[in-house]
Amino acid sequence: MTIDFTRVPVIAGAGQHTNREANPTVAPDPFDLMETAARTAAASALLPDGPAAFTHIWMVHSLSLRHADPAGALARRLGAERVEARCSGMGGSIPQWLVDRAADEVAKGGQPRILIVGAEALATRRRAKKAGVRLHWPTSEGWPETWPPIEADFGVNLVERTHGLEQATTMYALIESALAHVAGHDPATHRLAIGRLMERCNEVATHNPNAWFPTQRSADELTTVSTENRMICWPYPKYVNAVMEVDMAAAVVVTDATTARQWGLGRHEVAYIAGWADAKEVWYLSERPEVHRSPALAACTASALDSAGLGAEDIEGFDLYACFPSSIEVARQTLGLAQTDPRPLTLTGGLPYHGGPGSNYVTHALVNTLNWLRAGKGESVLVHGNGFFLTTHSVGVYRSNDPSAHAPAPDDQLQHRLDAAATTLPVDDSAEGSATVVAATVPYDRAGDAQAGIVLLNAGGRRTLARTTAELTAAVMETDPVGLRVEVGPAPQGPGNLAALG
């Protein structure tokens, strides 16, 4: 089979930057950070004429900016005058999703030169607020038109929001309880498993010069509650939670294999985008029949691997989305990776240790993927991006050797088949009577005190949520709560429901 290499997408260049300047009055703003990363990526790609040669500039949404046209403003700073400038929506899957759209663009022909770039400077914003300093960053009135549009509900329904499931910290901790149950773990055994998993991520971060928290910690240190490592949401202490307050930027350049060769890059100096896929899960966590699995991720990884002509056993390195332990565990389970599998689960270090710059973490993973392949550490990498609460998934498979025997062929019917096969459970805002615990967690306040727990319940084939009595809160943390029979009814002081041991 003859392959038209003008239609084979590659990552041709990459750059990233971490700001270490603590003084908010002189620290770089997000545009400065993005410009640095973009120019580094252009140089890495040997791009003739530098950033001015980009045909597309796709910017990952930045929480740090207040600007109506940030992508256009960045394009002007880079001197890219004839360019399609777009700002993305939000979510951890976005950078890989943008690479997938870039790969689609390359597959059409036309030899585009696409910059995907993002930055956060939330650490500088926090320092400025604490010091009472006003930041004079570039700004403009209004909000950018985002691509894809930002979901108005941010993946949370009213019943979830009413019962305290509004943040990622509670959602992923809730998922963790279901994973522990399936594994047959008591709390102590599961704590050890979480520690060993996150120790692997932490180890990678200690060798990553761009990591925000490169301090090496043992599995026990990561999961032992202390003054510095307070409990956030059972069973997650601070050291296993994603941290967004960082100053970081990353960028990659996507083009076709022929153009990259014309720029002077050797065949092993690019990352061939050998397979890619995107999929959405049942939108609300509480409506999913099983919260410890993701059929959308399973379909997404299978499609991307099939397109690349590879199986999970052929992949030499992974960068699984590592915001919380449960995200990695679900992805590892989906790929059939044993806990003892020696292959790297992250090339970046995970959001708790590398740092989680808003929606842009996976751009750093893509930078590290290119660097890893260029360094000859392996010939294939699978990158996973996860948005909201195991809700949106994007997967890319990258190779250091050209796909001479297998051309990428994305499955454009993937989401249609998923939607047709999906089962959605109805969720009641109120319930009364007997119910069974499906998943549970306990939020903590900043003083380290446990609050009322949160339980996801199954009641006669319908779902509901409830806060817990003190007795049930204790049971959630002392035993495996999944499967417990409880009595649920309206909370005496409302709103929402209250559950008690039956």
C-alpha cells in the first residue's frame, strides 16, 4: 500500500515553560508564557520563518485570562497574520482533542502548520491577591467564542450539585470507593494501593525539570494525613489531588510528514499520530450504571489503537490522565494493565506533582511524548486526555517510526454507536425508603474536620443522592460502604436528602 505522506499527521515540534519567578509584579503573564512555549515549539520543529508561518493557532482555554479574543491576540504577538485563531472549550481532554482535529485537518490535505498552545498563571494570580497587588495583564471586554462550546452545566446536574458533588475532588473520590469495592479492598489495603500508584507518578515528576512539585515522597508519605497533607475528600489527602495553581505553558506544532521532512526533520524526529479517537460518556456521573468503568474510554482507546494497527501490549509508554488516582485506575483497568506492569503510566508526572495547569496539562504530556520518542526511549506512546468526571475522552497513539504499513483511519461512527448502546439511569431529586450505596465519599473542611458524607444510591433501579448521618459517615471511612443498605428521606433542614444506616 502506498501512503501519501502529505496526509500523515505528525507532531513536529514542542515547547514548554514553567515560571519560577515568585514576585507577581515581574512574573510573566499568560501571553508571555504562551509566546515563550510557542517560539520554543517553532524552533523545535525547525519551522522556516518561525511562528509567522503558522496557518492555525488553536489556544487551549485559560482560566488565568480575561480576554475576548486571546487566540487572536497571541497570533498578533507571534506575527502570524494569515492564521485561523481559535480558543478552545474547557476540560482535560481538550489538548488531545485539538491534536485530533489537527490530524483530521492534515488528513484532508493542504499541508497545514498548526500551533496548539496553552498557559495558566494561577499561582501568580494567587500571590498577587495575597499581596494586594493589581496585575496589569492584557485584557479586553467580553468572552471568546469557544470551540467546542463550553458546557453550561460543567458536567454536573442539579441533584449532584445540591448534595455537594460540584468539584472534581468529590467526584473522583466518589469513584474511588467503587473501585475499592470491585478490587475487594478494605480502607487500609486500598490506601496502600493508592500510595503505590501515585508514588510512580511522583517519581516521574522528580526527574521532570518543568514539574511544579518535584519533591520525592514515598507511597506512605503521599497517603498519610498530616498537617501538610490534610484530608481533602475521603480517601484523598492533599498530596494525591490535582493542583491548578501553577504558572506553566506548553505548545506543540502539528503538520504532515512531508512538510516536516521539508523543514529538515529526520523521520525519527517527529511523533507520527498513528491513531486518534474521541468519545463522550453518559454525561452525568450519577446516571451511569457503573461509576468505576468508562465504556466511552474503552471504545476510544480500542478505536485509536486499532487505527494505529497496535494493541495495548505493543505500547511502550503511556501518559494516562492523572488528576486523581481513580482516573489512572480506570484507564489502567480499561487498557488491561496489571498493577505490576513496568511500563511508564506517565511521562509527565501527574497533575498533583507536575502541576495541573487548567485544561492544558495534556499539552505538556504531548511535549514530553515527542521528547521521549526523540530520545529513543521507546517507539510508541498512548496519551489519554480526560475531561470533567471521566466524561470526555480523547486518545492519541504516537509512533517514532512512519506508518508505512498502516495508514490512520479514524472511526467516525464511534460516538453514534456509544450513544445507541448507552444505558442511562433516572435520578430522583428526592427519595424515601430503603436504598443501596453505589459509591460514597466524605469531604473535609480546611481545619481537618470531616463533614457529612455524600452517597450515591440505588433505589429500585433509580438513582438518588444523599448526605449522611454521623453514624453512616463513620461507616463510609471505616468499612467498604458499597452495598450497604440505608434508609433515605428528605433532609430535616434541607435541601436534599439524608441517608442513615438501615
